[in-house]
Amino acid sequence: MYYYTNSILPIQWTNQHSCNDVNADCTIIFQYTCGDQLRD
């Protein structure tokens, strides 16, 4: 994958557990980085 400055990357996900319940506290974290020297 290549990243271009000012490009848009659409992201979709599905929560594994319910987050629409008043008794559920959900935190969703998107973590990303980019660089020439990074590995998988």
C-alpha cells in the first residue's frame, strides 16, 4: 500500500460486541503509522 499526501483512505469496521447499549462502554482506537523503514 502506498500513501499519497492529501489522499483519502476509506475505513470500515464491525464491532465485535455491542456498543449501542447503555450498559456498554466502547472505545474504538485507530492506530496507524507510515514510513519507509517500517515492517509488518
